[in-house]
Amino acid sequence: MAELPALIQDLALILIVASIVTIIFKRLKQPLVLGYIMAGFLVSPHMPYTASVVDMSNIHLWADIGVMFLLFSLGLDFSFKKILKMGASPIISTMSIIFSMSLLGVFVGHAFGWSKMDCIFLGGMLAMSSTTIIYKAFDDLGLRQQQFTGLVMSVLILEDILAIVMMVMLSAIASGKNPDGGQMLGSIAKIGFFLVLWLVVGIFAVPLFLRKVRKLINSEVLLIVSLGLCCAMAVFSTKVGFSSAFGAFIMGSILAETVEAERIEKLVEPVKNLFGAIFFVSVGMLVDPIILINYALPIFVLVMTILIGQSTLGSISFMLGGESLKSAMRCGFSMAQIGEFSFIIASLGLSLGVISDFLYPVVVAVSVITTFLTPYMIRFATPAYNSLERKLPQGVIKTLNHLSMFHPNTKEQNKWKSLLTQMGINIFVYSILSSAATTLIFMFFQPLMQQLLPTSWYANAITGVATVLVISPFLRAMVVKKNRSEEWKTLWKESNKNRLPLLFTVLVRFVIAMAYVFYVCNHLFNFAPAIMASVGFVAVMLMVFSRRIKRNSILLERLFINNLRSRDIEAQVHGKKRPLYEGRLLDRDIHITDIEIPGNSRWMGQTLRQLNLGKKYGVHVSSILRGGFRLNIPDGDYVIFPFDRLQVIGSDEQLAKLSSAIESEVLGEDLELEKREMKLHQLIIGSDSPFIGKTLQESDIRRRFSIMVVGLEEGKENLSPFHPNRRFQEGDIIWVVGEQESIDALLAI
């Protein structure tokens, strides 16, 4: 008999142990992520008293896939559009956290007398909280709909992006070089280039593709297409120097803007749960009791450094970003752990041979312990705030609530700021698109022309014309866009002093567009600079005044905007438009979230008036999403159905109470479910039947026996309906449906 592969044996062991442990943790009302970590410790090679995993390399491979799918789901649920809507707040908080925690890590390492490189790399490790672990903890604790979690996830995504820059800096320091500004700017430019390119091209192409094949896609095909796109972006991400998980998040963010986003999220969830469980089990496998004993003091100090550092410095960082004290503490306490990027930084140090061998297992142990404590730290934030509020004077609390780096500007400054910001974003995005298009044409189209045409001059000329035509919509939009915006018109009319600076912005953008044409000419031809500058000037002028290019530019932009807003547009077309005030409520603790009614909820069949959610929980139902349609501003007569998604307005505390009530008020399990299965039975009316001469209503079969008469058999292909006025006769063959016990009772009479 052939032996099972080690992978199947390991997978069976992991899933069986994980299922047992998570059932116990669910019974104890503890987060599932802790159960997975405990299960990992039980099946690890470090646990001699239980069965162990045979091949760790396969498990780590599956765990990497788990991280990828978890980040893909995060992208579907929390896209870059949400991060951009939050403004500068996440950026300020992220920079402050990374700086303060890195510095704290260096100080702790120095206090232990570790080497300079150990201290520097330790600082980088302590600065990186785990996106995957916190996302799972929020999910287990039912907190994903609360407002503060959105800011935490924004900061975590930005940390993952900046981790790439940090690794470049650490590599430069390890090689004995000082990381100069050019190297750092190069890394940031590379990140920005690919990030914008992926998002713009992805949002332009992916929704268009899904729209074209929508009629051919069922749930199975949509799942395969989604996972295929996720894996493709993960591969491409690794090819350009980023992590596969980051690429998966990008694709999730792109698909989040499509109409199919909600379907994809539900289809991917079982896959995410399976591979995510393996990832968290693999984290538990990293626990080595010997390391815990030998380095108990450093591990304890580092754990306390993370817990105290993030709960204090992290909270201050979020307050600097404009959060209230309570919200900042909930955010800071949630960040108190390290995860996968810390492992990557530690692995980098080992591969470069610049850190001590003990540091990696110590960081792994710290990561596992802080991961285990994460749910408790999240829960502890609110009691800690309540205690602080009682002890501190109200004046101090008020000062902390306004500890922000944001300062109000004058009305005119705000207009200039808004206009210049939009222009800067346009220049950045269209420059990247123009650069990418130019690079692709030079890489693929130019060699093809050189092979097909007899002389290189003709090939270069056709390549040059093609390049300028392709990038012309982007360059025109760069020069012209925002010249007729409300901010521009207002500033132009308000003061003559504004007119010269406004014209200067046009000149700057015109020169940038000329520079692209100049570069194309310089790359393909050996003309004099004056000639190439003249060609660039004429080309850009033609772009600006050409109606065809204007039309193409507007069409491309409209298509992109429609794809970006496809979910909102679909909602409006099908009556699912969200209330206008959504997301713009001024009170920081009041927001709107979606809560789904379970299929076995006791609330189904009741009206909103009967449930009285406003009086019980202090919340308001603004709309109901049901079967692809949105019912806005429902009155008290609306009936709740299973799987309705209620859009509810309230504070974090009120919404948490509502979510808890929905989860607890469910129908109990039917212990006689199989026994009460419906049976179809043929019944012949005999001469002694009490039903002879009676109509169906007079026989009272439905009420007495809980049985329904389906029809009458008369030798036809289908059963004949039993007419209400027809009376039962001897020899009638009828078909009835009911529970077996009821049918037996009917046959017994």
C-alpha cells in the first residue's frame, strides 16, 4: 500500500489539531487566532510529547499563500481609496510610529550591550506591526465595522510600503555605506511609480474585462479569475522587488472598485480562512521553549517594550494625526505586536551576515508572544482610557484631544492648497503613465519596426510618432486639466495678484510636457537641442488645441472614473444609492457601518418597529441592502429578512452592542432535523376511509395531521390538482407530503 505524501499527513495533522483547539477556544470565548497559535505549538517539532509536522518547508509555503490571500481579502475590504479619503492623518501617524519605535528598539539593544548592527536592525523589527495578525484579530473580535479600525489598517498598509524603503536603508548601512538621500528617493520613486501604475492600469483594465465577460461568469469562474489575478499580481510584485502579499493587496484594492467586489469577497472567504489558519498555525510552530528559557530576560524586555511603546508612543502618534484620546489609545493598543515584516528584516540581516544568530529566534519568540496578547491589548484599550479619564484633569484631556499637527488655513490658502495638490497629483499620475507607455514602446515596438523596415531612420521616425500619439492624451491632460476648475476661476476673479502665479502653473506643466517630447526625440534622433525643443513646443501646442486628442483624453478619463466609481454607479442605477451624508458625520465617534442579519436570526420576520433598535441600542437604520437592491430610509413597517444587510448609524459602543445582540439572538439548533424531514407518500382511499364523501376542507387533513395533499393521480403524466369542491371517492389515489410520523398517523385511521 502506497504511503501518503508528507504534505497530506502534515495538513491532516494541522487541521485536526487546529479544529479541536479552536473549538475549545470558541467555547471559552477567546479569539480564534490564539487557538491557531496554540495548535501550531502542539504540532511543532519543539513539542516532544505530541505528533509533529514532518516537512516544515511545505507548511511555510502554504503559510506564505495564506498571508497572500489574507492581504488580498484585506484589499477587497479596505482599498487604497479609503486610505486616500483619510488624508494626511495616516501618513503622520505612520511616520511618527516608525521613527519612535525604531529609536526605542535601538536604545533597548544598546542597553543589553548588543552590537551596533543588532541594535539598528532591532529598531527596524520593532517598528513593523503585523497587518495580517491585526486584521484577523479585528475579525475575531467583531470590530471591523468600528471606525478606529479603518485608521489602524491605513497605518499598517503604509508601514508595509515604507518597510521596503527601510530594507533598502538597512542594506546600505550593512554594506558600510551611509544611505544617501538619492538612494532613499530612488526607492520611494520606485514604490510610487509601480503603485500608481498598477492602480491606474488595473482600475482601467480589470473592471472593463469583468464587464465584457460578465454574462459568461458564474460563481466558480469568478473565484478562479479572482484568485488568478491575485496570484498574477503577486508574481509581478516579487519580480519588481516587492512582497507577494503586497501585490495581492494591490489586486484586492483594484477588484474592490468593481461591481463584483462583494461576490468575490464571499467566494474568497473560505479559501482565505483555510490558508490563513495554516499561516497562524505556522507562527505557533516557531515557538521554541529552549530559546524562551535561554533568552527569557531579553524576550521579556522586548515584549514589554512593544506593549508599552506602542500603547504610549503609538497613541501619541495617532493623536498627532488628529485622533481623539480615546480613538488614539484604541489604535495604539491595537498595534502592540510585530509580525511577518520583522521576520523579513531579521532574515535580511542574517543573509548579509551583520546580525547575531540569536536575534532571529528571539524576535520570533517576541512576535509569537505579542501576537498571543494582541486581542487582550485591543480589549484593554477602552478600560485604560476610562481609568485615565477619571484620573486626569478635564483640561489635560481636552488638550490631548486637540494634540494634532493639522492647523487651519485661511480660505484663500485652502483654495491654493486644494488646486496645487490636485495639479501635483495629475502631474505625478500622468507622468507615470507617459513614462510607462514610452518605455513599453521603446522595448517592444521599436525593435519590431527596425526588423520590418529597411533603414533605422524610418523605424525611429514611426516609433517617435507612435510614442507621441500614445502619450498625447496624458500630456494634454497634464497641461490643461484644472485650468477651468472652480478653484482656478475663484482665484482668478478674487485678485489680480493670483493671475501671474496661476499662469506660471500652466507654464510649468507645459514645460514638463515638452520635456517628454524632447526625451523621445533625443532618444531616437541626433538633432540639435534647439530643433528638439522646437519640435516639443509645436507638438504640445498641437496636443492642447487638437479636438481629436481632447476627445480621446476626455474619453479615457471618463472611462477610468466610471470604473473607479462603478460600484457607486451600479448602486444608483439599481436604487442602491447610499445616503448623501454617509462618511461625512462630524462627530468622531458616530459613523455608518453595514451589519448582516444571520440566516437563523430571531429577528427575521419582525418589523423595525417591533425590534425598536433606536430605543434598545441607540442606533438608526438608514438603509437595507437586500438581494442587490438598497432600500433607503426604511420606516417602521419594513420587515427584516435573513441575510439583509442593515446600514446602521451609531457610535462604536452602540454598534458593538447591536452586533453582539444580533450574534446572540439566533434560533437554537433543531435536534430533530433529520427526523422531521418531509416525505412524499402515495395514499389509496379504501372503502372504510372516513374521508369518503368529504371535500378536502371538510376532511381537515392539513390541520389534524399537518399533511398537505399534493394532487390526485388519474393516469395522466402529471398529478391533477385536487379541486376544493371535489369529494373523496373509494379508489382515489392521492399524493400527500408531511413528516413520517404524521403520515403514519394518517395511515393508521
